Amino acid sequence: MAIVASGISLAFDIELRVIMDDVQSVRQHLLDKLKSLEEKKTILRAPELRDLYNKVKDQPEDKRAEFGQAINNLKKELEDLVGQSSDSNSVLSDIDVTAPMDINSPIPQLIPTENGTTHPITQETEKIAEIFYRMGFEVSESREIDDDYHMFTSLNFPENHPARDDYDTFITEEGLIAPAHTSTMQNRIISARKHLLEEGENIAVLAMDRVFRNEDLDARHEHTFTQHEGILVGKDITVGNLVATLKLFFTTYYEEDIEVKITPFYFPFTEPSFEFSLSCPFCSDGEDCRVCSGERWIEMLGCGMIHPNVLRMAGVDPIKYSGFAWGGGVERLVMIKHNIEDIRHFNSGKLKFLRQFK
């Protein structure tokens, strides 16, 4: 009798092991399937899991509880794995989409820096700044958005004066202005440094930045370009100081002795005002030069003695102090230096053009 009972027990153990092996086989299949699913939660509706539940009723009555428990444990395991996957996805979905890569991506192969070049305008503004720095000028940045006061009023442009029409630029609906010249910095620079005058020092600052104008584009005109603005205020400053300063700069920049001349002009913020020209470095007398059109002179910038009203607006007594200022385009300097025929090349993004300055 004991032998028979032992045989029956062994048969039940074998039958239960076969049932459990069936669950383990389905479990492994579902775990493998889960790895390839993009929508992980669909694994909980897998037909293989449903078939296991349907088999519960076919099991021996004394084995159904253990079989059902094994299936429930499998479903619980799958639910935990799906939950972990959802948590992981929620973290990844909050990455910065402007970043060059996410945490799951391999580091891309970066372009070697030796293949890149510094933009020619950046190269030349650094050279210009270095020259004036050696001449005793502080170097400052201008602004790419400003207000009516600094664009016009502080520079002796009366309201509704027709001189404002010469500086046709871009204005926002809020009344802010994309500066048409770096002269917007004059009032700020002089006001912030007027204490230097009382200490017996000069105000000497070079400001550079982009400026904007509503221009018809051609080989010599661009709506966006870079300007350098120089300001020097002190006692007994004269036109001679202005001419000498600019001649020294151009001679240093072009690395040759250059003749200069000034021609009377009109600017509201300087009095007297001049156009500053230099002898063409690409031709000699009588030569038909395409750079200067055979005129031998190239007009480079506007300049003059700072108007007394501009000094007063900045809190400086024009009886005690005087000064000069100039403003000119960097692109024109570079075009002459490198014999570039079209100003539009600078903003074109053409690699063939930019690689010449490597």
C-alpha cells in the first residue's frame, strides 16, 4: 500500500512540474517579446498570457490554485517591467531637444577644429580693437537694440527733424530701434566716464557692434553690417587730434603710409563734421582703379568734433571740455584690405569665401 501511495505522489509531482514548465516557457517567451515592443504595455494583452488563464480550468482540481498563482505572479512581473519602462520613458521625454545628443545616444564624431575658420569680420574687429587699445582706447561693445532717446534725442536730433530720415532703420511695435549707427553709445560712454575728466584724464573709448539699415542691397550696401565708433573727450581736443588719430590707425591697419583728407559734411551730433577719406592703396596717379573708380580717394567714415549739445546731454561742460568722434563700417575696411568686390559675401555663409581667411 505504501508503494502505491508513493507512486501516486510521484505522478502528481511530475504532473505539477509539467504544468509549471508550461508557465516558465510562456514567461521566457513573453520576456523576450517585451524587449522588442515599442509600446510595452501591450504585453499585458498578449494571447499567450490569455491562453494560460484559459488552461486553469483544465488542470486537476488540487493543482488549479498553484497553477493560477504562478500565472498571477507572471502577470505581476510583467506589470512591474512595464511600469519601470514607463518611468524611464518619462525621464527621457524631458530632454533638451536643442541639445546635440541625448543620454542614450553615442557621442557623435565632431568635426576637427582645424577645419573651421574664424569669420573675417571677427578677425578684423580683433585687429582694430588691438590697434586702438595700444593707442590708449578702452574697447566696449555697442547694443543691437536701443531706444529713441539714444538713437536720436541724445545725439542732437530734434523730434521730427528731417535729419532723422537719413537713418532709416527697423523699429519694433513697442518703439524699440535696431540701431543704424554705433553713435547710440556716445551718451552712455560719456555719462558713465565723465568723472575721469575731473580727475584730469581723457575719455577714450572704441565701441563696435552690428548696425542695421533699411537698404537696397547691392555690392556696396547691406542691411546689416559692423561699425566701429571712436570717442575721445578731454581738454583742448582739436580737429588736428582727430586727423592724427585716424591717420595713425589707417597707416597701422594697412601697414603702409597713407595720405588722408577731410571734406566738410553734416552730422547733427558733430560740429564741425567731416567725411574722412584716404588715398587708395591699390592704385597710383592716373591709374584706372576699380576700387576707387580712378578717383584716387576712398571715403571711409564720418567724423567730427562732438557737438556741444551732445556733451551737455551727457553732463559735460562744453566750455571746459571738447572731443571728437567717428563712425565707420568694418566691412569696408576689410573689403579694401583683401580686395573683396561684394559686401554680401560676409553674410552669405559661403564656405568657399570664408575658407580664404583660414
